[in-house]
Amino acid sequence: MTLRHLEIFSTVCAQGSFTRAAEKLNMAQPAVSLAIRELEVFYNVRLFERMNRRIYLTEAGRTLRQYADTVLSQMRESVEVLRESGARGTCAFGVHVTLGETRLAEILIHLAAELPEMEIRACVQNSRETERMILQNELDFAVVDNVTLSPHYLAEPLCGETLAAVCAPVYLPGKDTLTLAELAGERLLLREQGSGTRSSVEAGFQQAGVPIRPAVESISTAALLSCARAGLGITLLPRSLVERDVARGSLRELTVVGGSFCRNYFLVRHRGKYLTDGMRRVIQVLREHLGDTQT
């Protein structure tokens, strides 16, 4: 059994087909089938069930896939780490949507100036998708605003930010203050389930035992702001995203009595992730840039 066997097995799992795996690996299908048979003989188990022209992982296959993904991930990581001293090194990190829209550009400019030898990639996703990418080793680390309690993660608190309730001047004219219950009864324009902003909003209402039913849900903060400017309801977003609209007068901030909404930002990485010197330098830049975020 070799590393190549595990690569072939992992590709078959990902593609869900021997034929597609062969195409992906630029191999003949019989060679792929032979490699799987050799694995089954080596482990003395059956890895796939074949039914109705489809393949399904057996229980043994699911177990081997976990080990194969770990071994292959660590192999790729070892190549990157050992080559870093003689090459420029790489780093892939994730940020939540708000940070992507407000601070990512200046962070990348700073990184390009300080670490020109590194190949740096950034990914903007909601917190749920970012955590999945960390578990799959698609990201080295990330800044998220909603941490799932898990033994797989190491989470370092970075900073915090308040959420502001804003609406168009024509919405609720003459009313600048709402109770939490009154706010819940208005047309709410909220981020989608799985985002850190949405979790922070729900936590604020749940503490007071107030249920909510959003009128609009969107992965796009730009869409929510557009709806709010059009007078379609009230959106709750980080203050850094709405302060420009408030300053221009296209939105106004409401005071919420009996409740507050805030969220904390965390630097998250997999517990087993090895951080190269270059990655640690990227993390230090993130700490420096996010240290002045106001709660």
C-alpha cells in the first residue's frame, strides 16, 4: 500500500465514480479499479458497495477516508513547510463577510508590502463555510465572528464590534427609539443563517425571549443595505458597514431599549495545523489591523 493508493481512493470518494476519478487522475479506469482492489486486499475489508450502477462507501470505507484525508493533508503540508526556507511560502486565510467588505483590501496591501516573497490567498465566506474549509485544510486559519464549540479548533479572541439597527429616514418617521419587542415586530432585513452577524442578532433577541421572523434574509450585506435605503425595513449590521450611510443621511440609526447586539471576532485554526514562520507573520499583521476595532 502506497501514498498513491490513498490518493486514488480519496479521488474516487470525492468524485463518486471510478470513471470520473480515472479522468481526474488521467488514468485508465482498470488501473483505478486495481488500486482499490489492492487496498481492499491490504486491509481485508470491502471499501465500496456497488448498487444500481453507483458506488457507496462502506463503514470501513468511511473510516479509511478519514485517515486518507488526514495523511494526504499532512503530506501536502510537510512539502510546503520543508520547502518554505528555499521558496517564498504560501498562506491561505479566511475572513468573515464584514471584514472582507471593510478591511480586507488594506490588510492585503499591508501583507504585500511586508511579505512580498509569500503567495497569500484570502477567502471571504460566512463563518459556517469557513469552519468547514479549516477542517478540510483548505484554509490555514481564519478570522470568524461565530465560533462553533469543537475540540478540533483553537480560537483566539481578537476584538469586538457592536451592531447598529438602521433604517431609511422615511421608515418609522419621527420614531428614533424602539423596545426590543417593538423591533422584533418590524420588517427585519437580516443576514442568512450560518453567518456570525445573524447569530449575534438572534442571541440578542433570545436573551429577552423575543422571537423574530425576518422579512428579508440575504448573504449579501449590499442587498440588505439597498433594501434598508429603499425604506423596506430595519437591518442590523456591524457599525463599520453602516456608518458611511448614516453620515450621508441615507440611513439613520435607531436606539434599542432593553437590548444590545454585539459580536466578537476570533482567529481560528485547526488544532493540528502547523504554522510556518510566514503564516505567523500574516497572523501578526491581522492582529495589528484588528486591534483597533471598537466594541
